Amino acid sequence: MRSSNRQQECRVLWRRLTVLLLISALWIMGMAGCSSSEIDSARLEPRTIALIAPVHAEEQGDAMRLGAEAAAKEYGYQLQYASFKPNEDAGEQLAAALRMVEGGASAILIDPANEGVLEELAAAASARNVPLVALNDERLVKGVQGAITVDHVEAGRQAGEALAKLIGDAGSVAIMRSDRTDPDLELREAGIREALARHPSIRIVESASCGNLRDACWNAAKGMLDASHIDGAIALESGASLGLADEAKRRSEAGRLKIVAFGSQVEQLSLLQDGVIHQLVVQNDFSFGYIGLEQAVSVLSGKETPGSPTMLETKVVNADNMFWMNNQKLLFPFVQ
Amino acid sequence: MKSAWMRIMRGLGLQHWRDRFRTSSIQSIIMWSFSLCLLFIVMLAAFLLYNKFSRSAEENVLLGTSQIVDQVGYNLEDYVDGMSQLYRTIEQHMLVDASWDDEQVAQQLDILMSSRDDIVSIALFDAQGELLRNHPAVPVRPSARVSAQSWFHSAMRVSNHLSFSLPHVQNLYDGTYKWVVSMSKGLTIQRDGQPMNVVLLVDINFKKIDELSSRISLGKRGYVYIIDEGAGNIVYHPQQQLIYMGLRNESVEKALTSTGSYIDKADGVKRLNTVRSVYNIGWKVVGVAYLDEMMTTREEMNRYLIQVAAIVLVLSILISMLLASMLARPIRRMGATMKAVERGDFGVELPLRGPLEVVQLSSRFNLMLDKIRGLMRQIIVEQESKRKYELEALQAQINPHFLYNTLNSVVRMVGMSKNEDIITMITSLSKLFRISLSKGRTVIQVSEELEHARHYLTIQQMRFKRKFKFELEAEEAALDCYTLKLVLQPLIENAIVHGIEYLVDEGSITIRARLEGETLVLEVADNGVGMSQEQVDGLLEPGPSPVEEGSAGGGSGVAVRNVHDRIRLYYGMRYGLSYRSEREEGTVVQIRMPAVRNAEGDGSHEE
């Protein structure tokens, strides 16, 4: 009797083992099927990171895009790029950025038109848990995981020193401001003033301010130059530098009036080559895109982000070194 | 040798496993060995396949990279050749007879320019860098500093040699900053009879080369870059800006010196670099492929192989389980049947189905069982007859009829006062009984048997008033042999009752004992009336014998056959009684049995 019981037990055990093996076989086959379909879906839809270009700065945006694309390729992401026509402004930028958030982008890079855009977008992005990296902006508002900017004070210092050297450490200089309040520009100005203060013979005379329009800036420059004798001027924005250059040419003072400006627009570069503008303080927009995307990827992979904005260096170029190998790629990023 | 092997086995704990293996069931042995065998084969196959695949994948990457890089090189070479050709054409058209101011030349240049959109500008300068003629005809900006440009330098340095510049931004004209490669050559021409040094510049758009290179991708992250063979300047690199910014590093030194493929490490990642020179322009194309991408392919393959191996293993275990249980089932069934037999149930039978060997085994088992059943039946029959015969032998020991007759004779003798005879008779009777009892043994010595026969004959002789005489002859060697007891007495009784009693003359009975080789022969011979052959034949047959019918000795025929059967039961079918008889001559009965010299087998016969 006992042995027959044991036989029965054995048989039950065998049956159980068979069932177990069958189940595991099915499971393994299922796994194989699943994993291959996973690969397929990953191949069809790579994760995307959106880059929202700055408004009123097409060339700058395109340079950022180049950098972001280089990084995206390296890290295996697809880049979605939103650009704007010259007549589009903060409203359109915000709308485009929110569309990207809704569209399921893994992360957003944005060069915000103003603080309002950044704050509103940050709220929307953090609600969806989408990392946000601000370019060209050092405000780390809530919901912004990273910021990349240039050291505006240092840039201002560089500009101030360059101008001081151009006018031989003596004379009167003017600063052309923007008619809107921008903390970045204020930092630049602070840097300029700090640098010029080190040269006691240099006097800062009354400054003018204008918007983004070349003609308006020309008028402002005219008024400024009419008001007093000026040896040198610094334009905080590209528009102002172009107006200033126009006025200098009109007065046939091109070359005598030392102009230092910020930016790397083609017109500015052309004026730099021609000797109307003497020095340009330029930032590398390509690096903005590249490092911005790099930060977004590191946030996505769960790494800690630096608590403070990443500061990039600026570079001062003049007519002599603007066609040097290293500077050509910086100033003319696009092969036309 | 063997002990060393055993020690190793024990050391590895294999002894334990071997013992377990020995004691485990056929089913598990088949299953595990089958599965292990398959597992081994699958692993081996997977290993070999993996090796083969990964090697060929590596070769493919190498081959693919070098093919792509070669292709880029060829395209570049072709493009540069085409451009050189174009340059020569322009040179011929423009400088023949030094007639660059000609209207016709302008037309020809127009056609050339419109046919090739990658020519940015054509310009002719004198040795001081002053513009002589350009196309399209736009003024050169004063800030261009022509004589300081690198293409002007290289043209002036080596005259009559076409040189290609590195890609650079063209800054000769207002409003445009295009990336170009400058083709320039210093030439000496005769103008108005005067030799004159000029530099012909053709700027071609870099876009074409840029596109050609940026379109190439090697794997997911791999890329192609171009360097200048002379100084190692980067002509094209997808991340040129990052390199200038110092955010990336491309070690061009190794690419400069090598010609084939080499492997380097960047940021801890192994990369395959393939270098190819573009001779007509002095550049080098370098293809960079990331080896870890290939590793991912390898890993994917690894995973796939493991999955396949797992599936095959599980399936093989399933199949081997089925196979094992299929093979083990008839054996288990056989085991169960044997267990039933063990319990004493001999009526079972194995069904004849399953594999050939099992069927054969089952039929053998069934045959064996049949034989056992037959033997058991036979034993039962034999035991029964043995008991019967022994009972009869017991009865023969104290035949009351014989006792009655003998005692009657004694009484008669007392009446006749034959004291001598009485003593002889009583003595014989007492000895007869002593031997016939012989302490309950069934086997006695021949001498005792003969003694018994002598007493019996003595008594019968007296009873029958000396109607016969008797004789005992025995070989000395035969006396020590053992025989079943009381085998002679029924034969003697038969001889007296059937042979001598009706005889007119004096009868004679001779008892002989002798050895014939290893056979003991006891013989009872009389000179009585004898028997017909028919009677002799029927004597030892089972069933009622003709001698029995109406005979006074009642039952002695049965007794004779009992003797015959007893001997054959004890000693085998070869032995027993044999009769030789002739009418009016007499009868000889022979008892044949093996010559047994010790009585050791005796005990086993005692019951």
C-alpha cells in the first residue's frame, strides 16, 4: 500500500513538473516575441527633444540648432525645431513651446523671449514632468532644470577693455542701450562700466537707447553723436551697433569713431571687416545648442543637474583675426 | 589507476552523485542524460554560432567602414578632378592671347558659370593683388587684403601649379560670406609683348563637399571627417565647432601617419578609424565607427541565442520526460506485476504490448510464471502421493492380517509343543517388527533390509510348513548401501502368494543384493508358476491389475506398484521395479536404485 502511495506521489510530481516546464517554455517564447517588438517600436519612434528658437534672431537660432543636432545624433535623440518669422513674438513662441510639450517631447530647450514665457512654459512642463533647459538665460525659475548662458558681466568687461585699448586709454565714450529692460543687458553694462572705471582718463558721456530697428537706432546714434564729441561707443545690442555704424559712415567718421559691439550678425561682421566696427564680442550659439541638449539628456537619464546656470565664454574678434581658422567656424557656422 | 580515479571522484563529490545516479529511476536517468546531452549540444552550437557570427559581424563592420570611406574618397577625387578640368578650361579660355577683356571671354565664362552652380566666382589678379578681371563682375572690397590671402601666397610661391586651399570664408565681395575652396595658380603670360605674372582664382562652393561628407554615417553615431595631409588641419568635421571650442577632441595625429585602419579610444569608447588619402588634393578622409555599437549587435545576438537555447532546453526536457515515461511505463507495469507475484498472486499476466524488448520480456515472464504454476501443481501432486505411500508403508509395517496368521501358527505350534520352532518364530517376529519400525526412519541399510526379509521368509516358511526354501545372496559392497525400507517384503509376499503357493513341488526363493556400477540391484527370484507377458506388462501400470482380481493375497498388487512408485519418487524416474517372468519357470523381480552409501539424505525424507 505504501509503495503504491509513493508511486502516486511520484506521478503527481512528474505531472506538475511537466506543466511547469510547459508554462516556462511559453513564457520564454513570449519574452522573445515581446523583446523583438520592443526593438521595433524603439526603432520607429526615437525620443524627441524640442528646441524652441529665440525670437528675432534667426541666425542665432540656426546656430543653436546645429549644435543641438550634433548632440542629438550623439545621444540618439531626434530634434524638433521651432523657429519664428521676424514678425512673430513671445506669444507665438509660448504657443509653439506648449504645442511641443503637448506633442510628447521628452525635453524642451528654449531661448525665452521674456520671463513670462519661461515661467508659463515651466509650469506646463513640470506638470507633465518634462525637463526644461533655458538657453541664453540665467534665471533658474521653478520648473527649469538647467540654464546655459554667457557671463554677461565678463562680456561687458571684455568690451570695455577692448574699447579702452582702442581709444588709447583716454577720451569720452558712450553706451547705446536698449529701450527695454533686460537683466542681461544690465549685466553687460555693469561689466563695461566696471572695466572703464579702471581707466581714469576715460569719461562716460550721456548714452542713448533704441529698440531693435536699425533706423531708429541710427536716429538715436545721430542724436548722441550730435550732442557731444565721442571717441568710442559700445552698443549693447546688434541693432544699436548697426545704427551706430550707419551714423559713423554718414559722418565719414568710420574708422575714427571706435565701435565695440555684441553679436555676430552678418552685417556686423561685414562692418567689422570694413573697419567700421572695431571689435565684436561674440558668443558661441552652437555650444548653447550642444550643451543645452547634453544637459537635457543628463536630466532625462536621472543625473543631478548643476544648481547654477552653466556659463559659457565669450570671445572678442576684430578685422585681423576674424578670418582665422578657429574664428571662421564660430562666426560663419553655416556652409552656404 | 582505478583507486586514483575513485579518489578524484570522491574529491569532486562525484561519488555521491554517482551513487544517486545509480539509485535513481530509469525515467530520471533517461530524462537527465537526454537533457544534459541536448543542453551540451545546444550550448556548443550556440557557442560556435556566436563566435562565427561575431567574427563575421566584426569583419562586416571593418569592410563596410572601409568601403564607405573609400567611396567618399573616390567621390572627392572625382569631384576634385572635375574641378581641375574646369579650372584648365577656364584658364585656356581666359588667358589665351591674354585676352581677358574680350567680350567673347565673358560669354564663355557666363556659360561655364551657369552650367556649374558650385562655382562661386572667377577672378584674375596681378602679382600685386590688383583685380584684372572677375566674373561675376562685382568690385572687390578694399578691406579684402587679397595679397595676404593664403591662396594668393601659395599661387605666388609655386608658379604654374594648381593649388587647392583649405575651406575658408570668402571675403572678397560685399554682402556674402560663402564657404569656399579656392583653386589658384600663378601664371606668367605675355601681354602686349611683356611677360606678366598673374594669379587665376576659381572659388568653388564648399557646400558640395560638406554635404558629401555630412551625409555619410557609419552606424548610429559614426561619422566621416577630412583632414589636410600637410598640417593636419581639419577640413571638414561634423563637430568642428566643438573641437575649436575645446569641447571635443579629435586626435588627428594618428590619422595623419597611418594609411589603413586603426583602433583608438575616445571618452573610454573604442572606435574604429579608417583612413584613406585623396591624393589629387592632399586630403585624408577618416571614417570613425563606434565599436560599442557592434557590441550591442553582439549582445542582441547573445540574448537571442540564450533565448533559443532556453527554449530548446525546455522543449528537450519535455520531450525527454515524455520519452522517459514512455520507456519506463512498461517497466513499472512489469514491476507492479512482479510485486503482485511476490505477494503470492500467481494468477496475473502481463499484457503483450509496447516496444519489442518489452513484449519479449513480458512473454518470457508469462512463460516463467506458467512454469512456476505447473511446478507448484506438480509438487502438490507429488506431496500428496508421497503421503499416501508413506501411510501405506506404515500400514505394511503392522499388517494385522500377517500378525494374525503368524500368531495362529504360533498357537498351533504350542499345541504341538514345538518349542524350538516357537522360539524361532517369535524371535523372527520380534526382529521383523524392530527393523520395520527402525526408529521411524524411511531409509535403512541393505543389510537391515535383507535381515528383515530373512525374518519374514523364516516366519512364512514356518507358516507354509516348509513348502519352500530360501536363500540370501549379497555382495559385501552392497550391504553398506542404503535403501528405502520394506521394499522387499511386498515382493516376497507376492512371490509366495502368487508363485509358490500353488506349486506342487518345493518352491525356492532367492534374494540377491549387488552393485552394478553405481546402481544397487535387489532381486527377488522364485521358481513359481510365473506370469504371462500380458500379466507382467499390466503389473506396473496404474489402475486395477489383473493379478489383483480374485486373489487371496488381496492388495498385494497395489503394494508392488506402491514400491515401484515410492522408489521412482525418491530416486527419479530411471529407477524402480522390473519383472522378468515365464510361465512354469518362475519370476524375477529387480529393484534398481542408486547406490547411496550414507544416509545423509535420510532426514529430509523424514516427515
